[in-house]
Amino acid sequence: MAGIERPGPLYQQVADAIRRGIASGDYPPGSPLPSEAQLIERYEVSRPTVRNAISALRSEGLIEVRHGKGSFVKSVATPLLTVERTITRTGTAYAVGSIPWEQAHEPTGYRTQTTSETGPLLALDEGEALFGTDRTLIDPRTGARALHRTLIPFSTADRVPALAENPGAPIEEVYGAMAEAGHKLTWSETVRARMPQADERTALELPDATPVIHTLRVTQGARSEPLILEELRASGSQAQLTYRITADTARQRPTARS
Amino acid sequence: MAGIERPGPLYQQVADAIRRGIASGDYPPGSPLPSEAQLIERYEVSRPTVRNAISALRSEGLIEVRHGKGSFVKSVATPLLTVERTITRTGTAYAVGSIPWEQAHEPTGYRTQTTSETGPLLALDEGEALFGTDRTLIDPRTGARALHRTLIPFSTADRVPALAENPGAPIEEVYGAMAEAGHKLTWSETVRARMPQADERTALELPDATPVIHTLRVTQGARSEPLILEELRASGSQAQLTYRITADTARQRPTARS
DNA sequence: TATCATTTGTTCGTATGTATC
DNA sequence: CGATACATACGAACAAATGAT
């Protein structure tokens, strides 16, 4: 029926036809695709071919398949949650972003050690002792989830009594405690994207073909020495991060030549 | 041979066995997995089952499959390219990041219009005229690619003659031209992650199961009015972005201008 | 250069299990 | 319960890419 005679694998031709149907609005967001049996009839191909085509669309994040129900076009205009990665200060009181997250449950505190990844960021050897606190955050409006982790080295807590007492305090209070202990704080943050691990997929309730956006934030003292490390993981399709950038005046001699 | 009798689908049991082999170091990064024929023999399952297992590992980003050659464990310690999203200023001269990108080819200039996505970011209606410039950037050390786009509204170029003359200039020069025209610049940037479109997959030379990290940077004038828009897209597995954050003292109340 | 064995890719067929309504 | 829909699993054949002969 539909003109499927162009080159390329059969299943890609079927996938192309469905892609066009989605793009043209024949299958609007949220609507079901024809069932496998119907696609077999319509394009006169076998079941494996149809399933291969569906599998391709799935891994592109175009559709979502629900066992026993059918395949559905994903809504492109996903309501995005914007996470402000800015920090404001009033005296020694800090405020982080502007989203009032809810906590899925009480934060989990534990003791752990630096790894090959976290060690260098904290300028510590591997195997140094850390306080860890994990939180599952939920945005009340969209239901979007995020995983937040705070890692506080013992060496940092030693110099800030309030931290040693309560390393699992909300992060604003952690910043405040460090500021009151005389630290002048700056932060540096790295962002990357990757496919989720199995446990992240369940914890963040991620659908198929959705990447995780993963940030590591290092809190630094006056001499740029790392004090604590935070980790935030969220659904790349649901959440976006925002940063404010101001031009640093280059008083140190510029190393870049162009 | 390997104890495969636990519950769950057969192909997942095979995938689990291979996952364990990767985790335990039996299959170190870069090394080939057994061929499909060998996996069929070892686990005594059919070819579709083996292929299903491999497909699962593939979509998790654990392995990479090359036609005619075999399946290979992806190197976990991918050499990451760090893209500094900071800006430094010396007088009216700006420097962006610290990576000396190479250009794959001459930048492509064109005229276009605001869309439903770019319009709001530039505080313009849909359909306003823009200068566009596209670049394909290549990091000479890692070969990692990135796509950069600059969008300059006519209304901005009108007030900065240097921009109207050469809207495709390097972005540092664009900043400099705006500064010399009397604008005091700040930037705000949003980051998100998603699966690539087919054209992005080829342009960025992305392997399977690698997300795209996508940033939108708005250059703002003294009254926070948007002046130009930049877009950067890069491989989420190869590239990571870094930001520096300093605490804003909260004397101004946050402008809810959205 | 051409051929061949190996390995993955595509496509058909068929049967049964499991989730949803 | 039954009808529909997707998930899993087996078997078989040929195509296409790769590397070595």
C-alpha cells in the first residue's frame, strides 16, 4: 500500500514510513501506532521485520511500547523541568536554585571512601573516608525525579564542627556552616550525559531511550581547595539545567593564544 | 556451562552472564566478546536469543558491535573532552573556554527566522529574521566533534554595525563587537540531554547508545535583554561541560521575566 | 586481484508465554 | 473468561562486511 520499494533494509523502510507518519501528524503525540498485526498486513512484511522497525523507533526515543497495550508516540513537548544551578548568598545564608523539591523519603546517610573518580575531584587519595548522604528529590509539579548525593571528606568536617555533627543537613546549611567557619566559597561544576544504569533507570523511573544528565559540583574554598562534592542525576528528557555566566576579568596572564 | 537457570527471560540471563563477565574483567574494555556462534554453543540457546541479549547490552552502551568483525566491550574510561563554558574578558576582548577547536570546514552562513523554541529565548515573536552561522568543530587531540550555531537577530545587528557586516565572525569577536557598541554582557545557559536525531548521529559521528548534550546560551545586555543565541551540541559520552559558579549576593530580587 | 571463511545483518516462518481490557 | 497485543523463543536461509589466503 504505502510505497515501500526504496533501497535499504525492509525494516528501515517500515520505520521510515512510521517516522513520516509521526512527522506528518498522522500519528500525533500520545496516539497509538497500529498494532503489529496491522503493520504486518499494511506493509506485507513478516513479524520480525515489524518488530525490528518498532525496536529502531524505540531506541530513537520516538515511541514507547507498553506490553499488552500497544505502541504510542511519545509527546515531543515534554514539560521540561528547569533546574537552576545558581547560588545566592545573603550574609552566610545560602540559597540553591529556586525549585522547592520534595524528598521521596528521609535522606540516607552512610560512610564511604573516595574512589578513582571522586578522589581526584576532592584532591584526595583513593580510600579516604567520606560522609555520604543520598536524597531522592521529586518535583511536585511534574513528578520528575532526581538523585542527589553529598560527599563530605572527614578532613573537611574536621575543620567545620557543624558538619561533623550533622553531615546530612540540607545543602544550603552545609554551605552556610562552611561559610561561618571562615571559608570563602566558589563552585565548579561538570555536566555530562550518558545512558542510565539499571538501578538509575528504576530510581529515576526512566522510560526507554532516555539519557541521564549527570553533574558533579565541587565546593571550593578561598585557595580553590576542594571541600565537598555533590552529585546530581536527573532524566535528560525531563530536566534541563541552567547556569548564569559572567565574564571573568583575566588578571592572570592569558595562556590561550589565537 | 555457566549456571543459567535463574528466573527471567533467557536472553536476559545470557545478557547478565556477559555483564558479569565484563564487570569481573573476563572481557576487559576493548576486548572482543565471543562470536554469536560461540555464545550459542556456550549457553545452548538459539541465535535470536543471543542476538536479543547482545541488543540489550548494546542499548545500555556496554558494548559496540561492528559488522563483520564482532562485539567489543566499550572502554569505560573514555577519554573525556572537557569543554569550559566560561568566559573571560580583557577590556573589550573576550576569550571563550580554553580549547583550541579546529573547524571541519568554513562556517556556513544563512538567513533564517525565529521558531517557537528560539523566539522566546530571544524575546522575539515567531518569524523574526535572524543571521545564522553553523560550524562543525573538531577537538584536534581526541577527534571529538561538536556542532555550534550562532543566531543573531536583525534587531541586534542593527544596533551593532560590525555584526551586520560580518555576522559569521568567531564568537569572541561577536562578543567584542557588542561590548564595543556599549553593551555590558552576561550570559545564561541551559543544558539538556537527549537521544540524537539521525542527522546529528552522522554529523557528530556518534556510536550507538550515546546521547547528545545540548546547550543553549543567551547573551544578554545590561538590562538582561537577550541579544544573541548560541547552540552547542556534542557527544554526551565524549564531552563534558564545566561551569564556574559564584554566589550572587541577593540584593536584587530575581526578575520573573518568563 | 580474486576467493574464501568468519562474523554480523536481515528476513522469512512458527509456536508459546504474558499483560491488558 | 476470552480477545487482543506485545514478549520470548526456536529454526532456517541468504546478504553484507571483514580479514586472510
